[in-house]
Amino acid sequence: MKFVKKLLRYVLLFFILGIMVFPLLWMFRVSLMESGNSISFDNLLTASFSLQNYIDLFTNSQIGKYLYNSIFVGLIVTVGNIVFCFMTAYTIARYKYIVNKVLFVSVILILMIPIHIIIIPMYLLMVNFGIYDSYFALILPWLVNPIGIFLVKQYIESIPPAMEEAARIDGAGEMRILFRIVMPLCKPVLAVLAIQVFFTNWNSFLFPFILTQSDSVRTLPVALALLQGHQAIDWQHLMAGSAIAVIPVLIVFIVLQKQIVSGITAGGIKQ
Amino acid sequence: MKQKKTTALFLALPWIVTLLLFWLYPIIYSFIVGFTDKQLLSKTFQWVGFDNYKALLSDDSFLLALKNTAIFVVGTIPLTTIIALLLALLVNKQFKGRGLFRAGYFLPSITSMVVIALIFTNLFQRGGYIALLAEMLGFTPPQHGFLLDSSTALFSIMAMDVWMAVGYYMLIFLAGLKSIPQELYEAARIQGAGSIRQFFSITLPLLKPVALFILVINSIKSFQVFVEIFVMTQGKFETSTMVYFIYEAGLTTKFNFGYASAAAYILFLIVAVFSFMQFRLLKNRGTV
Amino acid sequence: MKKIYLIAVLVILQAQLLSAKTTISWWQFWTDPSIKPVIEEMTAEFEKQNPDIEVELTDLTWANGREKIVIAFASGTGPDVVELGSDWIAEFAVNGHLAEYTVDEKAQEEFHGWEMATFQNKVYAKPWFLGTRVLFGNRDLLTKAGYDKNFAPVTFDQFKEAVYKVDSLSKKIYGFGSNAPEKHRLYKKYLPFFWSFGAKIFSDDNRLCLLASDYAVNALNYYKELHDSCGYVANQRGIEDAFLDGKVGFVISGDWLLKRIENEKLNFNLLSTLIPGEKYPGKSFMGGEFLAINKNSKNKKAAQKFVDFITSPENQVKFCKANRSANPSSKTAASDDYFTSNTHLQTFIKQLQLANHPPVDPNWVLFESIIEKAVEDALFGDRQTATALYEARKKIEALR
């Protein structure tokens, strides 16, 4: 009985896995075909494998530089968000001042503005600040983001404040409480935040495209968009580029998912 | 007390600075532009008061976009949320290869939307895999492909969206599940509560803050659906959504920025009301 | 000590003076791995010939490039030189963003396409290379349908008959590749028939919109019949996939199809011929890529030099070879062996003589979307052809 249950569970797990990864397997398969091949079903099964598209991308295009830019910008923005979203979220969750209520409303409202309407004034702003076409334009405005604040705030609110109060009675300073006690408790959500920020930033296209113009600061999604030709799609090179784009995020995910798994068993006490 | 207040403000400083430096100006700018007939390339413009807003409410393509967005929101949110929760429960238990399944389920949500949309355009086309699958199951796929038919195009994109988003919300539910103390379950077990009972009396109520986050974020994102429409159908075959409409009005053809801004603020208002209701709904049932 | 310091300062100053280069920025769309190297090679060659000028190259994407150009120009930060599609020029010009271009007699004689950059008697950009659409057919299918190996449809009747014959070969074979409503694509398929049937968008004195004339309705009926009875409906790429796969008899397409056949090393029995007409070959659609200079540019002279360099006959041949473009704007370039020795490229060069371009009007992009909507409604919606065109005419008139 137990065995049957276990078997059923794995059948289900694999079935879902199949649905979830199939399109991406297709992507990897196409990326390993010689350019110019048809991407019809028969061909997917029979065509030979080749790494040529990846080699082409790294030798003929600037993709290495774009990749570096994406990693550089992505890491800084992610670290910034972990610290800043956490700080802001904590203050909104724990200090019940009017200002904080206003802050929270501002967080939610910013989320609701469609970005296409922001992009032109944002461009003007960057030009006037003198940071158009520089790393600063890709980093500064994005160091703290409303979704992140909201996410962490919701999480902190689900943690009982008992431990903080105990520490406060022991005479610990606010900063100490914040970074030594609350932050470790928030590990799972900060891991989620890090993944989310990293991949959003990693895949972000419109702002980096509008806010930069030189190859030296442009990021990977821009390179991917440039791979799409005028009239025809070179599927093999495009999919190779896309695969290159997926791999680093996958690594970040695998590294961080342990944090989500580990949970807050360390904390222990609850209500 | 005063020191505490200073700390509170200090902690919020990064957000306040970002808000003032980078967000305030664009928001005010676009809001004001909504009351003008500003076209991007033209150097002159005029005040038109509420004309843009009035014109929008009698613009058929705007109303169609509104309707499609509503279908999109109502259709995807419950599905995404429920599937994500079920997936989270499925991979939360201890078993071999758990990490692999989690990574696999999450994979779609870390892939660029543009790439996913391109892949699915291919899968949805006539003679594509999804059409073949439909035929195998005894359905007749649309003659020209799923995306070139008004009765299937929007639903196809919605299905893709659910597929893509569930992994991300699964992850958030997972983090939420981790914040529930195991002691509660032990206590319940001692009292003889079965696993279904435990789910409804412990898991679900304690997941409320996380669920609120998921609902709000997912609705905002769904109200703002754009990239998939842009890549897959360009708003044809009754798939145009609000943000696609805004994009088309403001950043293509005549670059009618005033009109687009007005549309954006109508959307803003709708989302704000919708989110407010969600906050209310989940708060009234008492906090954890 | 002081002396050394002074000398050092002088040396630095002089070095700076010597390196006081003019920098011009160029925004362009050709990022394809097979063609980007040629773009880079040309700019490098230019810099070599003009050591005092430096060229800053920015790539634009097809999907969002236009937005970037518009946002930059709208905020006064546009590049010195920009690649513009022919249908955009009037809109940028009317808003005072483009420098006027003086065309001498020699240039007038040498280059095709000036009329597409001429707005209110002033020229605002230089033609780089042009594009038109021709009719492609699958010879193998035509042979199966009973045609001899030299057959090429010339008239509407011949074409329709051939489409039907191919279509009836098998259930899985279609006569005509018909475009789904894809922006900037669908109307370019209708307009060749529109013009070939004798219709006009505006009257010669530009006063009236003639979009709903009998000619126009007949053309749309003809096109709709092909679409309804023999059409393989997909987006442009899908149609071309199916055509190259041997499933479609005829498609209307541009020179990129030749490039694709070559890139994918397809062994395809291709027919290329002029768009059909009433009795003689009809008119096709013509557009082009132009190089324009920003009115606010501080280096107009250098920019001009650069534009002339890129559009020189030699560089056009080089570019067109890499991109397999069939229609250089330069007449000297077009007489190069590369173009004259290839029958398919010759079809394009002939077709260009028989091609119309859309009216040069700052509102054209808007009119275009209205016309496209009418065709879409007639083919995919429930509108009668005449009603759809009539509504489009009304909308266009309201805007003028």
C-alpha cells in the first residue's frame, strides 16, 4: 500500500516535471542543432548534435561582454535589494507609525504604475543625471524594489515578535536586533527575494535597451533581442543564446534553494 | 521613543530616496501628460483637460482591451494560485530527488518571457506540437493555429502564463510553509486531527500573509500583462490587453503619449481598487 | 623643475589637441551575425580614411528600435546619423528633427529612391538600399499541376488559375501563402494588388482619399478569394516555412527569402517573377532603408561624409552581398556582376522599376494601420470588402 502510494507520487511528480521542462528541453535541443536546420519534429529527433552555435556566439558576437555586464549588474542589484528591501520591510512591519503606513501605500502604488508610461520620463531623468548609458542607470534605480519590500514585509509579519522583545529587554540595540535576530529568521524569504530579483533583473529588457547604447554596458537580454534578425529567426543561435541566459539563473536558484529548505528551524520558538 | 522613530525612518531611507529620486518625477510627469495631447515627436502640445479620459471611455479598442484584461485576470489568478499551492505541498515533503523537482518546476519562471513566448508561438502554430496533441486527444485544433483564431488565442496565452508563473508562486508558498512551526502540527496530531483537518485549521490560516502577497502581486502582474501579447499576437485576434493598448498608443504609430498616459492611469485606478479589496478581504477574517 | 612641469603640461595639451577627434554616433539595425562584421568593417575603414572622425556604433533591435529612436529624438538626445525606414521620414521631418539634405545633380542621377525622402519639396535622408516584393513560386508544384518549366504567371487570370491548380493537387498543398494580420506586413501584401488593379490611395492632387474605389474593392475581392479558397494562413515566417517545405504554391516575399534558401542550403526549384497585372505585369510595393542626419547634430559635416561613405557604390555592393539585399539604391552598384548574374536578383531589380511607394505623409503610419485594419476585417472578420474599405476611407479623411 505504502509502495503504491509512493509510486503514484513519483508518477505524478515526473508527469508535472515533463510538462514544466518540455519547452526548455526543446530550447536546448534546438540550440544543439546546426544552424540552418529545420526545427520540425522529425529533425529534432534525427539531427546531429553540435556545440557550434555556442562557439559562434562567444567568438562572433559580444555575448561574453554582455554576459559579464548582466552578472555584474545582477549581483549588485541583488545584494542591494536583500539589504534595502529587508530594512524597509522591517520598519513597515514592526514600527506602527503613520509614516510607515504611508510608505507601505507608496510601495503598493508604485507597483501599480504600468512601466511603459514611466520609461520616457525615466530616460529624461537619466540623461539629466548624466548617468544615461552607464552601469549606474542599470543599478541605482533598482537597488530596492516594491515587490521585494512587500514580500519581506508579509513574511516578517508572520514571525511572532517574541524574540525581538526578549532581546530588547536584554538591552540589545535596534540594529543588532534587526541584523542578528530578525534577518536570520528571514533566510527563506530573503532567498526567494534574491532569486526573484536576480532573475527579474537578468531578464529585464526594455529599460536596459532604452537606457543604454554602447556595447560596453548592455546586458544579455539586449543581446538576445539583437539576435532576432529582420525577417527570419535563426532559431539555433537564438536558442543557444537563451540557454546561456538560463544557466546562471539556474545556478543561483540551486545555490539558494537550500536556504529555503533549511527554513527557520534555528529560531524554534513560536507564539 | 524618539530614538526608535529615528531608527524607523533611517531604515526606510533607501526606499524614500529611491522614491524621490527616481519614481516621483516620472509619475508626476506622466500623470500631467495625461491631460495634454502630447505626441512624442512633436515639440508642441496643448492642454485638453479630461478629453483623453472621455475619449478612452468611448474607444472600442480600449474597451476591448479592458475586457480581455478582465478575462485574463479572472481566468489565471485562481488557477495559478491553487496549482502553485498544490505544487508547494507536493514538494514540501521529504523525499528523494526533491531538489530536482523543485528546480524543474521553477525553471519556466526564470526563463526570459520573450524566449518562452517565442517557443510557445512555435508550439501553438498550425501543425505544432500542441495542435498534434489536441488531435491525438480527439479535438480539432483551429485551422490556422491557436494564436490565429479569436476563440483560442487569448486562452492559449493564459494557459502559457499559468504554466510559467506557478513555479515562482510555488516557491513563495514553500517559504511560507517553512514559517509555520512544526509544533503546531504535532499538537494537532496529538489531538487526533487528520492531515486534511490540519491543512484547513493550521496551514491555510497561517499562510494568509503569504497568500495575500501572492494574490496582490499576481493580480498586479496579470493586469499588466504585456510581453507575451507583444511577442505572440501583437494584440490581434482579440488578445489586446490594457498595457498592450497603452504601449500601442504611446510607443508606436503616432506616439500619442498623452492618450496613453490617461489610459495608464485608468488602469492604475482599477488595479488600486482591486488590490484594496483583496487587502480588505484577507484582513477582515482576523489576523494570525 | 618648473620647466619640466611646464613641458609636461605642454605635451599633454598637444596630445589632447592632436586627439581632438570628432565623434559621430550612428544608430543602425543590422545586427545579424552574418552582417554585423560588414558594418563594423565599413566604419573601421571610414575611420581609417578620416583619422579625425570617430564613429560610435549602436545596434537597434527590430522589435523596439523605433521606440528608442523616437524617445531619443523627442528628448533632444538623438544620434548624429540614424537609419530610418522610408515610411518614418516624413514624421521625423515634419517635427523638425532631421537636417535637410542637399542633393546635387550627380547624386540625383546616381541614386534611386529620393522621392521617398522628399517631403514638401525638401529632401531629408539619403537612400541606402531599397526593398520590394516579388512573386515566388514553387516550380515542382507547378510542374505537377501541368505547367511547363518556363511558365510564369503574368496576368491576374493566369495567376489565379495557377493558384487554384496547385491548390487542388492535394489536401495538404495550398495555392497561396496568405498573411495573418501581422503589423507592417499584411498591408504590404494587399497594396501590390491594389495598385495593380489601378487603385490609388490619394488622388493626384492629394485632395481626396480614393481608398474605397471600385478598383480597390476589386483588388480586395481578388485577394480575398485567394485567401479564402487557396490560402495557407500564417504569419510571414510561417508562410515562408511552409513554402520552403513544399506545401504552398505561391508566396509574395522579399529578398530575404533568397538569403534563407542559401543559408539553409535548400535545394529548391524556385520561380521568381513580377507581381501579376491586368494584361501586363503589375505594380509592387517599394520601401527602403535611409540614412538621416539629426538636425541637432553638432557634426553635420562629418555625419554627411559618413553617410556618403556608407552609401557609396562599393560599400553598397559589399553590404548587399552580405545581406543578400537585391536592391542597392546606387545605380552603379546595381550594375555590378553580383546582381546582373543572378536571375532572381534581376527579378527584384526589374520589379523595382514597377513599384510604388506609399505616400510620403507624416501621418502615414496611422493611415497604414487603418488600411491594415480594413484588410484584416475583410479577410478575418465579418466585414464586406467594400464596407471595410469605405470605413477606412472615412477614418483617413477624418484625420486629414
